[in-house]
Amino acid sequence: MLFTFYILFIFLIIHPFISNFKNGLLKNAVYCIVPYNHFYISICTILVSDGFISGYQIINSNIHIFFKYFDNSNIIQDIIQISKPGRRIYYSDLYLTSKYRHKFFIVSTNKGIFNANCLESLGIGGEVLFKLYI
């Protein structure tokens, strides 16, 4: 019962982030707004540190995510949800770094949220939440 609750919790948390983020990308907006959540903050800090978004601000219990543009086109072309409630996708660190070296994944582990490149140094795998197309 608790495991089923965790699966639904991750899906209900990640789905609004991905849909709002994707809608902002499709509109070529300067920023998108997602509801405030610590989970989203950790994803945004990863995206800022890797240079995919220019930044984020917390305003009135919402997070404003500012997109980064290069030559009038967004750096991030698309965002695709990988793990879904009916099909969880788990990869090891070796699989992600060997097969998908030039792809960008956000992975949920028991130690927190990381990108796929950080998992190699930690030596752990996890659930692949979504993939960014650059």
C-alpha cells in the first residue's frame, strides 16, 4: 500500500512540472510557472547548474523558471516523461553512462534527485523521471 502511494505521489508531482515546462517551451515564453515544491526546486537547481535554464525565482508560492535562449531558439527543444505510473523505468549508473552518454536524464535515487552524469561518480542508479532534448 505504501509503495503504491509512493508511485502515485511521484507521478502526481512530476506531471504538472513537465506539462507546464513543455507548454512554456512550445509558446517560446520567457518563463513558465510551476507550483512550489521542494522536488521542483531540486530539479531547477540541476537545470541551472548544467546551464539549461537561466534561473528560477520563488514568487508567491510559485516557481518562475526562466528559459535560456541561443540565437532566438530555446536551448531545450523538448522534455519527455520516461517513468509513468504503469511503467517504471530504472537504470543503473553504468547503463546510463555507457549507452546514453550524450543524453540528459533527471533521475530519482534514494539519495535525492540527480542528473545521469552525477550518478557515475556516486555509483548508484535510480528511476529515470524525464529526458531533455537539446
